[in-house]
Amino acid sequence: MPSRGPAPGPRLPVSRRSALLSVAGAVMVILLLTLWPLPEQSYQASLSPVSCLVCGDQGTQDVIQNVLMLFPVGLFLGLAGVGPGRAALLGFLLSLTVETLQYYVVTGRDAAISDVITNTTGAALGAAFAPWLGSVLRPGRALAGRLAIGTVLLFAAVWAFGAWALEGSTGAGNWRGRFPGDLPDAPALSGEAVRASINDAPLVLEPSPLPLSVEQAFARDSFTLRVEVKPGAPIAWRENVVTIIDVRDLRASNRLVMTLNRVRPRALLTFRINAARARLRTPSFDLGRVFDVAPGTTVSLAVTRWRGALHAVADRGGQAMTTDYRIGPELLWSVLGPRTPRPGITWVVETFLWGSVVLLVAGYWSGRSGSRASLLCVGCIAVAAQVAVPRFFNVANQSLLGWAMLLSGLVIGMFAGARAASRMP
């Protein structure tokens, strides 16, 4: 009688007890992440109805994250011998509990039927993948070669998608600018608003039409925002300084083109990128402690995006500060993850980690395959992605640190895979 399910792979040294303890740990992490109150997000949470399936401006991202969130739970349940059906039932009960608490008890959380469906799917997929885990972690030479090529091709595709996602997105718009502006979840800046402009088009208190040239420059990832204010004492956790809205789109999603916010002493700039079209997160760039001044002090800020770079210069009562960002595919991490880009080397290293890990895995499998052709192919595709992507998208050329981290991950993986292959029978 033929056996059901996937062909058994190498058995992993994981006991049922260890797998169940891992399930408990994963559940604790999920509860901590999902039941922590976020009162500052109460307005945003109120925009999405409970019955929606792909909810709000970040609907696609929420679907992906909710599937992945319970995937480890399902995986550990599968390693403990639980089938996909029962894992799906347990995932459903866990998700239903979380969503019920988010709806009735926890402040600032967005409860939706979509989360229950996607969480349940993630648990089922994790349990279904569990029997294959041994084969993936300890593949034979032929399978290792296929995994290596597939992983590096996936890296190249995601790298190109990251470059596209970070390009400025305009569409056929009808833009209105306002300074100082206010939003339902962010009052106008306290203090005195002196002047502001974008690409030399002035912004005033009443929403005013912006010339088409501003939209055209924005589409080329070229804009300069200038602001001069005399901030007062903060009156809220977030205050709005500048707002640019696309009034052609009267739907709730994707209306904001650009906002400059004061979050206590810091300035956060958000501008619409292609990721918004895919209903993914639009990150806010931290421009530093621009507003860390005494009330009434004149603060001048100029922010320029051009040729894959974001450059901010602030004058705070005679004290100058600058902030720079490279806009490259590695920043996809700040789109898919709840991370705000911050100035400094720590952030730069963090953004390249995801790509380094993916290339490390591709390198490991290519080394484990024992095939020179696989090693050469993986290396060429990885390098070609770094060289070609900036030529097709408005992103910066790869930095030396980026090259070093990505290629180091690839080479280390190749050596580790080759060493593992040498011990294979």
C-alpha cells in the first residue's frame, strides 16, 4: 500500500518534548507581540472593519506577516507529530483568542477576520512543511544544487523588488499641500510656522494645489522639502508639520503623498513609494533630534532626495546637523518589518543582514552540492543582481559595506557547505 505524505528525509534530532517546548515559546512570543497595547495607533486601527480580508493601506503586508507569524508554531507542532489539520485547528483557536482580546480589551490593535484566516493557514503550512525539514537542512548533492539555484534566484528577485518598492510613486494625482497640517491622529505643530516649500512651490495653511512639475520631479525621485518653524512645547506624542495629499484618490488608502512629523524631539519624514501600491508599509525616515530645542527657537530643515540618496540638513538656532540615507534594495527590510530607518552605522549593518543571511544559505547549499557549476552560477547571479539593479531603478549603487556583507555571507556559506559535503558518505 503506497505511503501518504512526503517522502521521509533525514531524521532531525528533535524530541517531542523539545518540539512542544518550542511551541510554547513561540506562542509566548506571539502573545507578547500581539497583545501589547498601542494607544497611539487607535485611529489607524479604527479604519479597518473586522470583516475585511485584505485590510487597510498595509493589507498585503498584514496577510504575509500573519501567515509567517504562525508558521513556526505549525512547524514545531509538525515536528512533535501533529498533523496539518490539527495544527490548523490549534492555530485557529490561538488566533481567535488573540483577535477577540484585541477587539474587546487591547487598545490600538486592529482585529480582523483576515488575521484568523491567515494565521490558521500559516499554522497548517508549517505543519505540512515539517516532514520536509530534514531533507532541506541536510539535502543530498542533487537537491542541494537545486536549492542553491532556487535560493539565489529568489534573492535576485526580492532584491529587484526592493529597488522597485522604494522608488517614488505618484500616479495620476491631484496634489494639495498644507503647512502646518493636521491629521486625525496627529494635531498641527505647536508654535509658529514660518514658511515651507517643496521644489520651490510654497505651502500655506489652507490646502493649496501643487504644480504638475512637483509631481513629475517626485516621479523621478527628485524633491527638496524646506521648512522653517519655531516649535513650541510638544502637545502630543506626534505633531504634523507638513502634509501633501492626493485628493484625486478619495479612498481611505494611499492618499498621503508626504508627511513631516514631529515626534517629541525627532523629525520623521514619510513619502509615498511604490510599496504603497502593493499595499505594503511605507517607512518613516528618522531625521534625528531636529526639534530638540528650547520652545520658540528657529529651526530650519531642508530634505533632498536625489539619485538614490536622502540628505537632510537642519539648523537649530545656529547648531547644524546632517542626516544621510542610501536608498537601496536593502531598505526593503524597513518596508516589510516594523522598523524606522535611523541614522548611523548600526542601522546600515542591520539593513544588509537579511540579504547576507539569504546568500549565506544559498552559498551553503551550493557548497554542499559539491558542484563547481553550482558555485559559479550562484556567485554570478548574486553579483549580477548587485550590478544590474541600480541601472534599472532609481536607487543608489551598492556601497562597499554592502558588498562586503553580502559577499561575505555568500563565501562563508560556500565554505561551510563544502566542509559539510566533505563529511557526507
